[in-house]
Amino acid sequence: IAEKIYAHEEYVHLLLSNLSSHVAEFDESSLERNEEILLALKDVKEANDTIVDKVTEFLSSRDDNVRMAALECLEEQAKNSAKAKEIILDLSKAPITDENSRFLGVVNSIIQNHKWD
């Protein structure tokens, strides 16, 4: 609804201002809200460094769904943003652990799908 009410720039600002990186792991409603906002930001097609900067904070979230939503948003930004693309390429250099193996698998799939390597 907000997307139809506000001008595009105001809508993006509204989404970004409602993202909260200081959420306790057990605060399920805030985690879900962040995930929904990140997925809404994924629909912003033009390159936006403010989105890239804010979304990057969520790549280290302990919540897998939030982390994946941030990655999806960053992938969309990377189509028009060298900065976002570089962040994704840098993520692929992280060592694989039990906690991040699925995430890094998705990162590597994104790089292969876009032929960025």
C-alpha cells in the first residue's frame, strides 16, 4: 500500500528507515518485518548506494531468512551497482563453516548465474 501512496524516493526512504539491525534473535516479529522490508527493497531496480550500504548490514544476521533476503536484495542491486557486485564477490572468499555453508552456496550460485567470475 505504501508503494502506491508515496513517491518512489519517499517509499525507498520509508523502507530503509524501518529496517532495524539491532534485533534480538528471539524477536520473531522484528525479524519477519526486516525480512519483508528487505524483499520489498529487492524490487527497487535502479542502483542505490544507500540501499547497498543498509542491506549489507544484514548479511551477517544470525537469522538465515534475513541473511538470504539481504543477499537477494543485494543481487538485484548488483545488476546496476559495481559496489554491490563487489560485496557479493567478496562474500564468496569467506571460509565455509557449518553455519554459513548454505549461504555461501547461494552466493556462489549467484556468481555463476551472472557469470561474474
